[in-house]
Amino acid sequence: MTSALVELRVLEGPNLYFPRAAIKLTLDISGLAAAPEERAARFAQRIGLRNARPGVPDSGFRQRFAARAIARLVRAVAAESGTNRLAVRVRPTSDPHQLVVAYPWLHRERAQVMGRAVAGVLDALPATDIDEAVSEAAACVAAAQAGAAPHTITPRVPVVAVTGTNGKTTTSRMIAHIARTWGKLVGWSNTDGIYIDGELVEAGDYSGPSGAGRVLAHKEVQLAVTETARGGILLKGIGLTRNDVSVVTNVSADHLGMQGIDTVDQLAEVKSVVPQITKKGGWAVLNADDPRVFAMRGVIKAQPWVFSRDPDSPAIREVLNAGGRATTVIDGWVAVLAPASDPDPLVELVDVPMTLAGLSRFNVENSLAAASAALAIGIPRHVVVEGLRTFLPDAEHNPGRMNFFSIGEVSVVIDLAHNEAGLEALLEIMNGVRRPGARLLLALGAVGDRQDELIEKLGEIGARDSDVMVIAHKDRYLRGRPVAELDGLMRTGAERVGVTDVASHPTEVAGLAALVEQAQPGDVVALMCHAEREAVYAWIAEHGGTPDSPGTLAAKVRAAAGS
């Protein structure tokens, strides 16, 4: 018989289920779902569910009974082993025969023993005496060693925590840059690694709790900026008890179908854990233009500070009426709004290089978010302005995100663009610097751990909105997918819009080289770069490419507009 315990995961800090360390069980409830009504009712009686109506086997009613019964089983085993008043959360999954169960823990070993004991009761359900199985589970837990306490860190310095689907790396880098402009020794962690005072001390994806822990363990750090990704929250929990300021950039389709998150609404719930643990006297910086993000104000205890490109947004009015703050754009200026006050114009968008004179919609939003967070954490206004003016879209300040180069008269853009929203933002930027009559040439790529539909959609968007598209594969990020399968999915998307002549290249460098070779003066070449960023930068330099200065970018934008 298959074990009822599909997975036991120890979450070290705040998570989707609780604002503190928890055990997450994924349980196979096939035995309970298929048990005769009489046996299911006996099980309910033993764990204290009076007047339960289990419903017929394998019905929707039985599934809902099972969720209620599993929660009660966990509490019953806990109570009989000496732990009263245990909080339990139960959630369905996309598999009707699996449930997720979570409960807080104080002692690691005993909490894990209880999880296995609960699964053991379900394993015994079809054949063993129910009363005996529950009693044995409780005795097993009572005899277990306590084990270590959670390692959740209570920060000793101010923390800005950034999450979202798109823009979190750029936003966290901007906040760190502004804080360094203030003269603080800043530590920050993101998908590239761990940085201390601008120096990369360890490369790798540190957007989870280990990154935050490493930054806060550094004795000289005066302010921490942590990028908090979906995976870290789901697989390990957040490594900090709280943050002082949180930022949620947006929520869009990405990584769906993984770790039990199948919808954008569920993804938004995961992201909301970050502002939920923002301290009461702190600020939660929320995207007012994203309904799912704006709705998070209902679950926070911090003060709301929203950002929006629309100064007349109803969301801004609502937050200001409630005593919050807002950052928006008025007459081309980044401006801060407070209740019963005139707008405070900080800086013109044309003087914020990351926005490309306001052309980059996403980077306008990232700049608004970063300015809000920097002011909220207490950085002086004039420092925030200087930081926004000096953070550049180049390989030094924001590697891999909207980096612009010139190779002769050809523009080259390097960007991660890892999902639909990111690719659309990249194409928007390409159009913004394309001279009249010039072409867009795109090197498309995808990582393997995305849903088929998303990979196909990337092919569709890329083929639809570019003049020439090639595929550039990412060998380091296939994640179990054969190259041929990824290739086929992207081609399927392209075929939907009538594009069938798509060349494939084994690496990102090869894809970029093929497009630059055929580019004409004024054309814009873009590479969705994930795996070979340093090799790509080296190739560009070897072929006479130079990073675009803010003045060069502004000139390209003016030429594209015909002015």
C-alpha cells in the first residue's frame, strides 16, 4: 500500500500557512476517501467529530469531510500527547486525493514525529482498529525527543523585503543603491547572490531564507535589502520574524503548477506573506495598479504606501483617506502624496535613467516602488533623489536587466524577460528605441520548469511582436526538459501567429551573434539572457560594443520618436 505521507517539509519561519515556523504535510487521503461510510463515521467519532456526515466514498462530500477530519486528527494526536490548542490549516491541492496540512512547531524532532504519526493513522485506517491507531500515534509523539527550536532570525538592523513576479531584483538593487548613496553599509540578497557594500561575496540564487540569514549575520551591515521569491516562501518559509518595510511589485503568471500553486490568485496569496510580517509601525509598499497586490492591504498590520502611474487612481484616494501614503507621476515628475498635503515633486522622470525618460512602464513602476521604500525606511529625501538619478540600466548597477549597448549603429538589449509580462516589457522597450523603419530582432529562450502553455505563449508573443525571431537555448536551465521539447513548444507558439521559419541556436551567445550579424543600422537586437550573462557581455565587448550612457539612450528615444 502507498504511504499516506507524500511529503513532510519543515518551514523555518513565516510561511503561507502561519506567521511562524510550521510543519507542512502533503497527505494522500485515498484510504479515507474510499473507506465505507460506517468506517469513516467510526473514525470521526474516535477523533471527536460528533454528528459527522462523511458522505459516500470518493464523492465531493467525502473530500470535504476528509479535510475537516484530518485537521481534527492532528489536533487529537497533539492533545493526547500533551499539546493543547494547536492551530491547524488544511488546504486542497489539484489532486483530489491529496491534502496539505500545516501546523506550527516549537521543537523540530517532536513536530516531525507527529507528522509521521498522523500519516501512520491514515495508513492504518483500512484495516486496523481506529482507536488503537490514534492512541499509538499519540504515544509515539509523547515519547519523542523535543529537538531544536526554529532558527528564525529577529533582525538587529532595518530590513526592506521585496517580492513580486517581475521587477523585484531591479527594485531591490535600486533600494540598495539609494541606501549606499546615503552612506550606509548595505547587505542585500537576490537571485544573483549575496552582496555586501556592493561586492558580490557569494554567487547563486539567494532569494530565499538562507540569503537573508547570510546578510543579517554580517556584523557590519547597517541595512538589509532582501529579495524574497515564491520558492523560498513555499519550500522553507521566510527566515526572518519581521521586516520594517515590504514591497510587492506585482503578481502575474509565473511558476504555476509548482509546489501546489496552480493559479495567479494562489500565487498572490504566497507573495502576501511578505507584507503580512511587516511590523506594525512599518510600511507595506503595494502596487495600486495591480488588483491582487492592492488587495493585500486587507491582511497587513503595517501602514499602506501605494504606488501608481495614475495620480487619479481610486486606490490612491482610498489609501490617502485612510492615512497612508502614495507615490505617483504628475506632469512627468515622481511625486509623493500624503493626506492633507500638496504633492511633493521629487525628480523628473527624464532624470531617472532606469525609466528611459518614462518609456519603460515597468521601470517607472520599479522606480516608484524603490522611492517609496527608501523614504519609508527613513532615507532623506535629497538622498533618494540622488539615488534615482545615479542608478543606471547598465551591467554595473543592474546586470541582466534592461542593459543597453551599441554595436556600431545597432542597439542591443540584454534582459532576463523570463515570463510573459517580462517579454512584453522587453518588446515595449525595443520599440521605444527603434528608429522609424528599423526592425526588432529577438533571441527567445525559456527555462525548463515552466508550464507548457507559458513556453508556447512566449513563442507566440515573440513571433508576433518582432520582425525576426530565433531561439537561443539555455543548457544550464533545462531543468529536466529535453532541448527538443522546449524547442517544439516555442515553435508551436510561433506557428499560431503564422511564423514557421525560426532558427535555433544551442546557446545564448550563438543566438545573439546570429542576430547581430544580420542586423542593419537602426535595428534593435534583444536577447532573453539567463544562463550566459558574463559570456554575453564579453562577446559584446569583443565585437566593439559599448554600454549606452544615459545621454546615448535619451538620444535613441528621441530618434525613435522622430524628434
